[in-house]
Amino acid sequence: PMKTLALLLLGTALTLSAGYRIEGSIPGLADGPVRLHQAFDGVVVAETTAAGGRFVFSHEGDFLGNKVYLSGGGIGRVELYLEPGTIRIARGPDGSVAASGTPSNDAFGRYLAE
């Protein structure tokens, strides 16, 4: 009974309903496909097309929060957390590409900076 309730609450917490938007602006990103992959197995969960270094992923409604990575021509692998809100992907002053704009991605960025 208590384990069932805990699992139910955990499952409910992982299913998010606010949607997400990922906005990327990366000078030097090749025009063409940009993909989001699940971090643990590489399965593609979304795909869009970059043009002029810019791309957008958008999802409204329920989704399962996840650790994912972004791949596209000329950027390598960029890890981020899929969560509600607007996530921005940009190249920093040091040349690295990182995600920001949501609590988990901002915290991950601070962790990587240490």
C-alpha cells in the first residue's frame, strides 16, 4: 500500500503537463537535422531542422521529463534536462554549447562550471 502510493506519486511527478520549448541559436551550426536523444539509450525523442544556426523544439501537453542530449552538425553532444518552460541552447564565451533557462538546466550549468 505505502510502496504503491510512493510509486504513484513518483510517476505523477515525472509526467509533466506544462509543455516545453527549446530555442537554439548557435553560430556555426550546420543547416539540417537537429535531434534530441534519450541520454541512457540514444533513442531519438524529437527532431527539428536548423537553419542559419537557429532551431526550435516545441511540445505542448503531457510529456515525461528526461535527461536528453542534443546532436546536430558541428555541435557534438549537448546534454540537457527536458522540463517545463523555455530552454535556451547557446554557445558560451568559452566556446562550449550549453542549456539554460529552466531550474535543472541552470543548476547543471553551475555544476559544470565548478
